[in-house]
Amino acid sequence: MIAVLEEKEVHAPLGLVLSGLALDSREVKPGTLFFALPGEKENGGDFIAEAMTRGAVCVVCERPPEGDIPHILVPDAHKALALCAAVWYGTPAGKMTLVGVTGTNGKTTTTYLIKQILEKTLSAKVGLIGTNQNLIGDEMVPTDRTTPDALTVQRLLAQMADAGCGFTVMEVSSHALMQKRVEGIRFRVGVFTNLTQDHLDYHGTMEAYCDAKARLFDQCDIACVNGDDAWTPRLLAHFAGERVTFGQGMTNDLVGWRARYENDCVRFTACTDIDHEETRIGIPGGFSLYNALAAFSAVQALGVPLSDAAKALADCVGVKGRCEVVPLDAPFTVIIDYAHTPDGLSNILSTVCGFADGRVIALFGCGGDRDKTKRPRMAKIAAQGADFAVLTSDNPRTEDPYAILRDALPGLMESKTPFAVIEERRKAIAFALEEARSGDVVVLCGKGHETYQEIGTTKYHLDEREVVRECFARGQRKKAGPPAGGNEHEDHHRLYSELCGIRDHGEISGP
């Protein structure tokens, strides 16, 4: 195993017998090889002593540890973990055909569509590694990590290979690429959905964010990319493999033509130079068209005929938390969506506006310990795309929730759209439902598939489907009344003053 490490200095006895690998000192058992990974908040080097106490036989690290501790020095501990994990689990990636999907929005839905189309057209067993869940066929594979580290990725791939999966489709985030979680894995197909502002707290600039995404294509044979996205040329600047573009522009290799947007689906003609097929995707919105085209381009690169893909797509189901309608015996509609970026919020609101008979009520928040610059942008988008906006908490994490609200509020203040600010998310949802009248659509943005809210360092149970049903069952929806008028904007400025004065407690709501 040590042989796969590059530029190493071995300060440990030869012939070590290993019982396992670990990057968390709490998971170390006698005989473990411990990887002391550097991190933004915690440094694995600080836990070497604990790992040795628990029975680690050697440490892989970037700096020599204190004391007489067996260790292997490497220039990149993250890369070392990925390469060693692959060997430890028998290089499972080489036993399957892999598809990696990256981009700001649409990764989850696109991976699910690819998985379903491959299963329906090739009768194949397909694994999926994603932020929503991990699947072997229809079987869910539990993991305690939302974003799999390199060790978890290789373990999951091994499970999928052992279960007979011929394909695995994987979401690949910019963080995963920068932190070498998929290092050494060869993807047959890499898919790029789009690039919009997100994670600038980590990457710094959009250029750096794009370059992080581009790393995926260093590990791909075929690149299937959104030809309508302005960042695609930069993304593929150094890619020498086969390229397939998709989009609505007629210069793309795969074109979504004559799109018809309905309240429960998108119908379109998928066109190539030699073929065209009528099809539909049962998820409304323009973003669904691009997700469908991304999936088509990937499966075609794997040998699935366009006609078969088009038939399969019509039977594909959506993903939990992506434009998900909550079943409710109410005169209004409630939709849950993961939209947590400016582009994602804009997409879902424009989709809903396309079929809403009444008003669109948008409930949204902004995550703590994340890019602060997108907060007023998201508020502005909510005000522009909705008839009523409710600003609340998302996952505040270690930030003051009211500080996050104050950051976002200017985007609402510059609009005349009526709004409310209610920090506690459950109360905010109840308020939105009370505000709803017949024909309205309430859109709960930001949580999607998540069934928790992260406050401080603790994750508290919060399933918005349950909250909606509970609120409605308690009869918390108020009788429909006329919209507020007159001095709405004046009230907004009063609300802003109240918010500025609140620090540790309190609740703010609009008229």
C-alpha cells in the first residue's frame, strides 16, 4: 500500500500489519493506519496522540509529529488517503463504469435521472453516491457523512462492486475535488451542469470555483457539458478528450428544442445531428430541461440510443426535496425545494410563477458559515420572483442567526414586495401557510431533502413535510383576506430598525 504514495519519507518499521485506515482518531482501533489530515477548522495533527493511545501503528502526515511516533511524511495527506483507501478496498472503481456529475445546481437530479435511465434501458444494477443518499440499486446504503470523504467513497464503491453494480453515478462537488476525495478514480463520463455563485467563502472567486470544478475532467474520458453556460470554455480549456455539449442553443451536440413548460412536466424534442425524439420529464421548470439533457448526453456516451433514453425519461421520478409537492388537502399548494443558491432560488421561483394561479409566497434563508455576499442577492431574487417573501433561518451553524438576517435584509428593503422576517423556521412556515389563500403556491426553499436544521454544532430534527402537515392540521391557516396596502414600504423600514436592534433574542415579522 505504501508503494502508491508519492514523495514519501518512511519513518516506521517495515512489514506493518494493518487492521484498517482512519482519518478520525475516534474511529482508531489497534492496528490502524491513521491519516492526520490538515483542515480549515481542525488539524488532524492535533489528534495524533489520541490515535496512538487508541492503538494506531503508524501515522501518515505532512509534518513530523512530536516524539518517537512511527510515521510516513507525504506532501499531500488528502491525496495519500485517497490512494491508500483505493488499494485497501481493492481498487473498486476499476470494476465498474463511473459517471461523475459536477456543477452548482442540478447535480442530484441529474445523477438520479442517469441512474434510472441506465436501469431502464440496460437492465443494469446501478450505484449512486450523492448528497441526498447513497444507493445500490433500490437499497439505501447508510453513511454518517453527508459529504463522503475519500475513505467513505472507496468503501461505498467496494460495496457497489461487490453487489454487482455495473455502473456507479456520483455527485462530485468542488470541495470533493479540492480535497482529493476522488483522487485516483477514473470516470468514463464527466458531466457539468452549470456554474453560478456559491461557495465563494471557500474558493474566493468564481474563476477559482470554476477551476476547482475543472479538476473532474482531468479524470474523465468523455466530457458532457452545458454548452449554454458561459463558464464552459474555461472549464474545458485543458481537456483533450471527447466533448459533448448540450443545451438549447442550436450549436450544441444535443439540443432541447421546442420546450413546453407545464405545471407538472416539461415536454421537448431532443435533437442530435442524426436523430430527434419527443419526450417529457415529470419535473416542471427550465432547469429540469437542462438536467434531462445532461442525463441524455451521459447515457448516450455510454451507448444508450436516444430513442431508448427518451422513453425511459418519461417514466423517471423526481428527487425528494427538488420541486417536491407536499400532499395536502388544501386550496393552495406547498412545494419544498433545496434552492439554497441565488441561481437555484431564481430557478424554482420562475418555475412556480409559470403555473401558479394565485400568488407565490417564497420562504427562504441563507446558510451560516458560508458565502455572505449571496445573502442580499438571494433576498433580492426572492422579492423579485415572489408576491410575498418570508425571510427565516436556514442552517445558521455557528453564526448568529440574526446577523444572517441583517445581511440578507437589504435585498428585501429595496423592493416594494411585502415581506416578513421570522427567525424561527417552524414559526415562519406556520406564518407562510396562514398567509396562503386559494390558488397560492407556498415555496419552502433551502432545506429540500434535509430533515434537520444545523444550529451551532448540533443538528436538530426538522422535516418540513412534517411541519407543514402539523401546521395545517392545527388549523393555523388564517382566513383569506385582502393583501396589505398603503404604507407597506414604511412598515418595512420600521421592521428594519427593529431587526438592527435585536441581538440575542426576539422575533420580527412584517405587517
